[in-house]
Amino acid sequence: MADLIDPITGAAAEPQPTGRKAHPKKVREVPESLKKFREIHAAAAAGGPPEKIEAQRKKGKLTARERIAYLVDEGTFQELGLLMESRCTDFGIKDKHIKGDGVITGFGKVNGRLAAIFSEDFTQLGGSLGRTHADKITKLMDMAADIKVPVIGILDSGGARIQEGVDSLDGYGEIFLRNTRYSGVVPQISIIVGPCAGGAVYSPALTDFVFMVKGMSNMFVTGPEVVKAATGEEVDFETLGGSMTHASKSGVCHFVANSEPDCYRQVKELMSFLPQSRLEAAPGMETRDPGDRKIALLEKLCEVDPRRPYRVHHIVWWLSDDHRFLEVHHDYAKNIVVGFIRLGGQVVGVIANNPAQMAGALDINASDKAARFIRFLNNFNIPILTLVDVPGYWPGVAQEHGGIIRHGAKLLYAYSEATVPKVTLVLRKAYGGAYIAMSSKLMGGDINFSLPSAEIAVMGPRGAIEILYSRQIKEAKEEEREALRVKLAKEYSDKFASPYQTASMGSIDEVIEPAQARERLISAFRVLAGKRRPGTHERTGNIPL
Ligand code: HXC
């Protein structure tokens, strides 16, 4: 005689006391259809064969399902397409009956907010992308764009599924199309936790933020062997396309994690700053940090030698609510710093010159980095705070030949195009073209402040006097030249290198008490809060710059 079975869970069920007269036990066999359903689901949910899962673990990697579990709030993941299989009949793929076709897709809540998530399963055909695999991803992306929620992709794949030929290449094409169409519509995040090779790298590159894990993630268009055959260069995977290479050299990667759990923690932190779509404002957060907290550090800045370098991060930390600053692109173009803070509870994107690196000068990479971030902020209704301490553009043949004109222009374009509230604070130097570029008033800054220590001029005093007084300097006796330079530079500084002339022209709205900077910035953003209603402005997209 069969046991009493709970029809939902399949477990042996305890008879429930009813208080009524006991009836003879009813015994139900699990129907065949239910048995089959459970078997199929259990097998599909297990992923690849045990030896492949073991191999995955040996590499220190989580399984595709474990990754989702790290990311989403417990019990919130709603999977779609678990049973989908490849329709390819070549090379015996169909006979393998790989349920899910190497990718898990669905919706789950991240910190209580819905997101579309796909996670490639390397234990099934190396997570390679076949037609069905691609269809699952594109369907998910279409739904996310309709529902207006972010898309998070977890990538661990051998690339285009070789057995499926051009069909798999077309699958990538359809993903790229959607990455682009939905750019600036919903936030898109890519997490690389394994190989990502060939044209496959272009999907993450089209998304807004790329995460990589040290020693685990690789991205390259052609691998070490092809590189060697084509150019003779010998290079290993990590040097060619590891996390630090892309975080510090190519700029493809925005966030590097030490481990997978650390990576998902960072993704969640980023998500806490982002709106669900361009139709929403970024999530505010109440803070106990007083809006009128004094910033003694900025008083000190007025005292120090203007040539002394400092990390602008310190200023960002002091200004922001609870000293919390999520830096984006930490290892790339360190002469400019970008990231998210909250001011008075509201999310703000920060762009700040960093005098600790190349004196904070703008160069090709800094221009690209800042311009792309500004375009992201503008698309997603996030106000922009610009902290200026910039001596100009980095000089040199390499910069000129590399296209500093073209790349620098992207920064001007991004700032000018941005219609979100823009508040600028000049901390110290703001010289020449770089002064204009860094969200100056006449290029669309809404409220532009300056500290009393600011030097706003066409160029630095030393450079200016060499041009203005070149004859006098040449004609002076050798031993008197330096003293003359110091005198002329001081005269120039007194006249031009202060914020007062600029303020008298209205290009600086106000010179502020340094210690009150936080309070003034918060109130400036409050004044500007109604500047643009979310969703009423044309989308520009977030083209990779
Ligand atoms: C089909 C693939 C595959 C692929 C891996 N596998 N990549 N199957 N198509 N692209 C399969 C393997 O055959 C193997 O199957 C299983 O996945 C695990 O792979 P291993 O090689 O055992 O794993 P590992 O040693 O960790 O090496 C991982 C790897 C390597 C570095 C990714 O598998 C590899 O080099 N794969 C090929 C990468 C590649 O050239 N892809 C095409 C890129 S071109 P079994 O049955 O043994 O478990 C491309 C174009 C995109 O993607 C263009 C878009 C526009």
C-alpha cells in the first residue's frame, strides 16, 4: 500500500487532527504526470552533469543558480524558460536535451526592487550561446524594457556555440541590438565571471556597467594563441584580458571584485543608487547626517599651497551623506573621479578633477570616462555635481595625435547636452578650456559656486606671464629673472586668479563660505529639483565612448 503523500511537495504527509471522528486514511498515489513534471524540473534545475559542476567548483566558481541566489532577495526569483531546449539538430545537440539551453533567465528582487536577470551556465555546453539561449535573453530584455526594470547579465560562456554556426552569431546580433535600443531606457549591468571572448565581449561593452572578478574573468576579442599567431606577441589570459587590465588600461571594466560574493555585494550597492528606468527618479534615502554639517577640510584647502596635490576623494567623502561614495571606474583615468553619492538624501552623480593624479589635468581617457558617466546620469535623471580643480589639458604629442581634441569634445558635448540639474563648485584651479569644460555657467551649469581660494583664469599665472612679459623676462639679468617671475605672477594672480572677477561677470553665481559647502550644495539641488520631470526629455542612449 502506498504512503500518504502531500500532493504539492511530494513529501510524506502527516494526518492532520481535525477534532472530528477519524475517517479511514485516504491514500493517493502521485499521478504519473506529476511525477514526470517533478523529475523534469529537478533535472533541469540541477544544471549540467555532476562532473561539470565539480569542475566549475574546482575553478573557484559558483554555479549559475548560486549566482542568482547571491544577487536576489530570498524566494523572489521567478524563472522563465527553464524547459526551453536547442532546436539545433546538428552534432547531436538536440539529443542531449539540455534544458534551459545553458542560461537561466527570470525576474527577481534585488534589495526589494525588481530586476531582470540572466545567468549563463558554463556547466552546460560551456555556457555557449546558441539560438535558444539567445532567444531567452532577448525575450527577457524585451520584457524588462516593457516593465521598465534593470537588466543584469551574469556571463560565463565559451562564446558563440560552434555547433549552431551562424544562428548563434545572429543571436548575438539580436542581443547587441537590444543592448543599444534599451540603452538609456533601463540600466544594464554585466557581470563577467568566466571567459567572455570574441564578439561576445560587445554585449557587456554596450551595457552601462561592467563588473569583473580578480583571477576569474577574462574578456578579449582574440585570445592569446591568436594574438601570438597574428603578431608574435606572447601574453597570458590575465595580462591580455583580466580584470585589472580592463579596469586600469582599457577602461572596459567599471568595478573589480576580489571574489564572486564580493562582486554581487558591489552590484547590489550600485543598484541602490539607480532608478528602475529613465521614467523614475533615483531612490532617495533618509539620513541622519545633518545637512548643515560643517566641512572643515575645505577651509584647510584655502590655506594650502595651490600646487599641493590631494585626493579629491576626501572632499567627496566629507560632502556626502554619511560619508558614503560609490566610486565608478576607480582604477581608470585616475585624474578624474566619478561616482554616486547622496546629498540630503537624494542621489547625485559626482564628477571631480583629482589633483593627486596628473595634477587633475584632463586627458583623452579622463574625457571619455567623464563624458560617458555624464550621459548615463542624464539618461537616468540623476543630478550632476562637478568639483573643479583643473590646471588645463594634459600637454604632449601623444595626446594631440591620440585625439585629445576629439575626445575632449565629448566632455563638452555630454555636459552641454545634459538637462538634469547641474551644480558646480570650483575648489581651486579652473584654467582655460578645462574651466569651460567642467560644467561652467555659460555651458549650461545651473548653479555655479566657488570657494574663495579658487583661481579662475585663462591660464595659470606662470604660463601667462611667460607670454605676456616674455620680452621683459628675457631682458632681465639671469640672477634677477626668478624674482621678476615671482613678482609678475603674483600681480597676475591678484588680478585674475581669484573667483571675484568671474563672479562679477555672473559666471560664478556665488563665492561661498567653505565650511558651508554641504549645506549650500544640498539647497542648490533642492532648488533645481523641478528642473526636469523624469521621462519628458528625449532619450540620448549611453553610447560607449
Ligand atoms: C560549443 C563550447 C564552446 C563553444 C566551450 N564549449 N566553448 N561548445 N561552442 N563556443 C564546450 C567545450 O567543448 C566543453 O564541452 C565545455 O564547453 C567546457 O569547455 P572546456 O574547454 O572544457 O573548458 P575550459 O578548459 O575551462 O575552457 C574554456 C574556454 C574554451 C577557454 C572558453 O572552452 C574555449 O576556448 N572555447 C572556445 C572559445 C571560442 O573560440 N568561442 C567562439 C568565440 S567566437 P564538453 O562537452 O567537453 O563538456 C564568438 C563570436 C561571437 O564567440 C560573435 C558575436 C558577434
